[in-house]
Amino acid sequence: MRIDDYRESDNVEDRRGGGISAGGISAGGVGVGGVILALVVSYFTGISPSTLLGLLEQSPATQHAPATHKPPADDKSALFVSKVLASTEDVWTDVFRANGQQYEKPRLVLFERATPTACGTGQTAMGPFYCPGDHKVYIDLAFYRELKDRFQAPGQFAQAYVIAHEVGHHVQNLIGVANKVHAAQQRAGRAEANALSVRMELQADCFAGVWGKRTDTMKKILDPGDLESALTAASAIGDDRLQQQAQGRIVPESFTHGSSEQRVRWFRRGFESGDMKQCNTFKANPL
């Protein structure tokens, strides 16, 4: 993947360096003041202090503003994701402009172990994710080692696909898809809510493919084999493959992201067309 000459994004926050405390959560989950508050409230309400502490730990009120800084200039991994983010900014700015709209650029947050977000406490174990509440993409770069070693999906374009997929969720947020899906999920049963989640995730895969095609058209960034590395990554994190590895059986009604075959197909559809209008997974039947 030829991205060395690409510009860096100005929208990267580096929260690494201090572990959980750097993420804005005190070492004990809540500070001494929170413990005292829990005890006082427990005395008057009869609610268990441990229950109250659990609620406080999840509350944004207990989280301090995280310390952020610009990634070090010699951090190659951070430099890479900054350039990938910049490429998504260029692509989606053009797409939105062509539709008479203005693209709001998301921020990319680098963290280690845990960090506060508008969606609750983000943790490394969650993998990369997008929070619609603050319009930020979160990633612990250690995930890339897992992508290579556990999922057997090496290569820079595979890594870039991960960022582009999460930015795809940001695009869904901006165009109103995310709100409609979340509202429908609130009214639905579990199986139907999962099915809606699958369609949303597959659309984000398709949007990632649109990004890949348009970026390559603009900057000629792809080398032979790059597309295959992204497709390998999409396949490796399909629900069916993950379930088979984790529990030895596949339960389709519990899928939330789509099968390996679906994820590959929708990424490829976006890549081959370069057109986000080809990514309407909500009207596709079958997926």
C-alpha cells in the first residue's frame, strides 16, 4: 500500500502513555469522593454501595477529561492511521460535496487498555469502534497485532480497512441511518435487532469498499495483493468464523456483523462500484 506521500490528518488524538489513569478513570474506578458519595446514598436509600459504585464507574461524571497529545513523529503505526484517516476525509468530503452536503470529519482516538467516551468506557477488548455520541473512532493499535496473528490477516490495506469501516459508521451517523436503525432496534425483539445490526455493519463494509476504490482512483495507493488482504480481514472477522472458533458451532440468529461471505461480498461491492448508492443493505434481499 503506497500511502507514504499522503498527508497526515489533523484529527488524531493520542491518549496513550498512562494506561487507564491516562484515559481519565481513577485507578480504583472511582475516586475516594465517589466511594464516600456511594456510602452516603446507600445510607439514605438502602441501595447496596457496591451497586452504586458500579453505576458511578460507568457515569461520565466520574471521568476526568482525558489527556491528549499529538502522536510522536517517529511512531510509524500512528503515522499510518493518521494518513488513512486523511484519505477517508478526502474521499467523503468529495462524496458529500457531490450530493450538496458538507462532510463533518470524525476524530480518531488512540488509546491503551481503556478510555472514556460518550458511549461509556471504551476498552481494548472491544476492538476498534465508533461512538456516535462524540463522533470519534477509537482504536488500540495493539489490535493490529491481533489482526495479523490471531486472524491471519496481515497487510496495511487490511489495517486501513478497519479504520475505513469505522468511518463508515460515522457516515451512517451523518446521513441519518444510524438513528433510524437504533430507533427500530428499540422496538424490535432480539433476533430482529440483531438482523438490523448485521445490515448496518455490512453497509459500513460497503462504505469501506467505496473508500478503497475512490482513494486508489485519486492517489493510486494500492499494490498487487492489497485488495486480497482487505478481503481476508473482512472474512476473518465474520460472525460465523468467530463463533466457530469460540464455541465450535454457528448460530446465525445471533449474528451482529454478518457472515464472512457477506462481509467480503459487500466490501467488494463497494470497491467495485465506488458508489455509496450501491450500499443499501436495508433493501437487499437476500444479503
